[in-house]
Amino acid sequence: MAWRRRALQGEPSGWSDGVHPVLRGIYAARGVLCPEQAEHRLTRLLSPHGMGGLEAAVDLLQQALRERWSIVIAGDYDCDGATGTAVAVRGLRMLGAAQVDYVVPHRFVHGYGLSPALVASLQPRPQLLVTVDNGVASIAGVAAARAQGIRVIVTDHHLPGDQLPAADAMVNPNVTAVGACGHAAPPCAPCAAAAERNRDFAGKHLAGVGVMFYLLLALRARLREQGAYAAGGEPDLSSLLDLVALGTVADLVPLDFNNRVLVEAGLQRIRGGRACAGIRALAETGKRSLATLAASDLGFVVAPRLNAAGRLEDMRLGVACLLTDDIAQARRYAEQLHAINQERRELQASMVAEAEQMMTLAGAVQADAGRTGVALYEPGWHAGVVGLVASKLKERLHRPVVAFAPAGEEAPDELRGSARSIAGFHMRDALAMLDARHPGLILRFGGHAMAAGLSLRTDDYGRFAEAFDAVACELLGEEQLQLALYTDGELPPGAASLELARQLRDGGPWGQAFPEPLFENRFECANWRVMGESHLRLELRDPRDDSLHEAVMFNAYRGSPPPLRLRAAYELVVNDWQGRETPRLLLRHIEPA
């Protein structure tokens, strides 16, 4: 393990004396150099007018509202898709849509996204279909819908391929080149104009739910310009920001300034007691206080309970939880989601253990086991959980990992894979490179820099594993493969105060690409005990001033005591126990010192 300190990206200036010097340094290491860059007011949100494709989508939605079309929202089976679906349904109803319903593909029946199978399941047939968090790769699904006379708006944030679907409108900030847009006579002028605008739009890290929220903002602005709210009563779309925050954090998109504005606004709603019933119920089920809820609670407590439904069963249950305004009903949904999540955790633990055993056996019997790009497949694995297996193995091996499972009855001769990456290895681009070198090997793929999904024939797994390792070896050097722990350096003696802990808690939102403050210090273990079955509670002495610090480390006890002298990477957090707040060290990594 290489310990590295985050470097300052400039000289902080303009901060008031009330902002702790430690927090100023943390901000500077993340490129936030002045107070304005940390002021996450909604007034500083990027304007929707900068995003390409909105005009055509708003034109169509206006017609749908005016003529009272039936609208179906086609979501996705992860948390981003579920929250985006709920935002779309709630928002369009607020803006005057008379008939809005939703559909979410079942992972093992319809496959991913707007597939022809999902379109065929739509009864009765809607007049307008709006995708959320999917659609940019749904060439066949969009064509199937339009062949039935259904108008289609695609809203997505995933990276496009060489061909775009022939949708009536496409809203995706990451479509910056036209390619083959699927319309009758490319190059298509509207698509080219949208792509040109997106090149300058700074909000390319919006999650799917964020893209949908921007479309609603643009629609409301158009209605306002045309006098729809001259007599007052303009819908308050900020009431949807708790859902936007949840989906944004859950999808692990980078928390750039614009996304931090969205997440902070959503968290403020939740902490102020104005969250929707579903989020309130899910937080309660996870035993989290709404008054102090943090972005990490959304990512590690609320989102997994929603995601479990899409992984193992049907995400319609998750969307229903987010759409109900009845708190009693929301709690019943949340309990069901909690039970599914417990099942998911058990299944995940079993599959991860099998994967680790596979890696151990491979190391014992294969001379070439030290792969750079790791592919894993087990016929008994569940396709809804392989992404979590890939994520766990990626963390432990510090290698890009793809885990596969049988696709199921939908495609009995195929595998479904989920890929997770490390810094320096753009997963979707790597799969595109592999696809170009081995045409036909990958049946379908799509995703982001850090995560992707793909399908291939079962018989081609071995060939894929070799080809994936070859691409990884080509793109990754030794330095990138070295596991490194980045910290914000040592806390000075006496700095681990409740005041600093509070400022760190409130200084976010922290998350992807804007990481939680992490410190490193050397301590002596003055006392320790086991909490539950596997958690450690410690009393650590700072040898510089003999001060004692309460510390915890979760899932860390393996039957042996912690080192007497240790080097620790930790977060300084606020421990709220029975209404009394104290500072506490949340240990993330320890090793003998």
C-alpha cells in the first residue's frame, strides 16, 4: 500500500476566519480555492438553456400537454433510473400532464433499456414514450416504438456509440458528435445543433435523474414564457430535489460543482423534513436520522435498498415507494425493499467468497494468473449481483474486473457481464477498443469510464477473458496498478475537535471525485474491544501530546488484536449518541507502525 497525500491545486484565499484552516486545505486539494466555489446555492445551477436537444423535447412535451396525450416513462432498474422515473412522473403531473404512467424493464424478461420486448409489453399503447437513464443505445427499441406510431423522447447520460437511435428528440449532455443519428438524411441539422451546444455545456456529469430534472426545468421555463403562470401557481420543481440528490449520489457520477448544488439542495430538503415519503421511510429502515442525513447515507443506506429490487426482483416496487405520498404505504414498501436487500447481501457475500476462492485457486495452479484485466464467470451466479462482485474484486485486486453470469431464459446461450474499473482505465473506451479488434465477440455494451455492462455468447467467455487482459495490459502501467491510499495528510495535535468534525460534516456534499476528507496519523492503541461480531471500538493515544481519541472500524475484526502501534487512515466524524455529539475517528485503514 502506497500512502500519498493529495496535492493542493492552488492557493486558498478569501476565506473567513470561521472556516477552519484544515477545511481550507481540504478544499484546495479538490480545486476549491475560494468561498464562491463552495457556495452551493440553487441560483448558481447551470442553466438548462445550455444543454442541447431540449428544444425539440420541450416542443413535443408541450404538444403532449396541450392535446392530453398518454405518456409513459420508460425507466431503468437501478437507483438512478428509479429516482429519474419518479421525478419524471411527479414533475410532468405538476406541469399539467393528464395521463402519465411508467414502466421499468425487468432485468431477466426485457433486458436492459428500451428494448423491443419492453415496447411490446406496453398495453395500452401510449402516444409518447420518454426514456430516463437509458435509450442512447436503444436503436432497436426506439425503432420498434416508432413503428407502432409512438413518439419517443430519449433522456440519458450514458456515452453514445457510433449510432444513435432515431428518436423524435434526444436529450443527453454527452452526445457531442452526430455520428449516424438514425434519421432519414444524416447529417441531421437538429442533431448536429444539439451536439454542438453540448460541446460547450459544462454539465456533462449529470446523472440520468439530473438530465430529466433539467428537461422539466426547460419545459416549465417555456410554459412560463408563454404566460401559463401569469395568474400565479407556478409548480415548485425544487420539491423533486431530494429524489435528484439520491439518484445523483447513487449513480457515482462525479460531484462537480453543478452536481454538488443539486445534491446539497436535496439534502437540505431531507434534513428540513420535506423529503418524499419513500425517502423518509427508506432512511428510517436504515436507522438514519433525517435531520443529519449525509450524502454517504444516501449512497450506502438508502440507495442499496432501492437497487436490490432491480437486482433481484422488480424495480416497479422501488418506484412505487418513491411515488407514494402515504407514509404508512411507503413504510410497507420500504420494509419489503429492506428484506430484498438482506437477501441481496447474503447472495453477494456468497458470490464474492466464490470469486475470491477462484482467484486463490488460479494463483495456486496457473502460471499466468497475474492478469491485469480480470474476468470471472460462474454458472451459478446471479446476473443482478455480478456488478457488486466486480466492484468488490476491483477494490481488493486494484485491477479492472468484469464478472459474468448466465443471462437466463431471455437468452439461454448468453452471458451478462458487469464491469468496474480503476483510475486510468476508461472501461467503455476499452470495451470499444476490444470490440473493434474482435468484431462480433461482444454482442452489446455500454456505460461509463468506471462502469459498464455487456453481453456475449457463453462459448466466447474464454476468448473475451484473454482479449480483455490484453487491452488492460496495453492501457495500464505499473504505477496505475499500484494500490495507493490518498489522504489529506496529518491532523495537527489538538485539531481533532468537535468543531472541525462539524465543519467537515457540513462542508460537502462529499462523494465521487470530491472525496470525504481522509487523514493519516500514527497512534498507540490504548484499549480496544469487539462490537457485535466484527466491528472494533478503540481508544487511540496520539504520542505527540498523549491525547486520547475514540475510534471505530467496521468489519475489521478477524480474530486478532489491532497493532499496539499503528498507522491509520481515518475520517473525523460527529458521533451523535442519545443527543450528545462528540468527535470520533472512523478508521478506514490501519497497519502496524
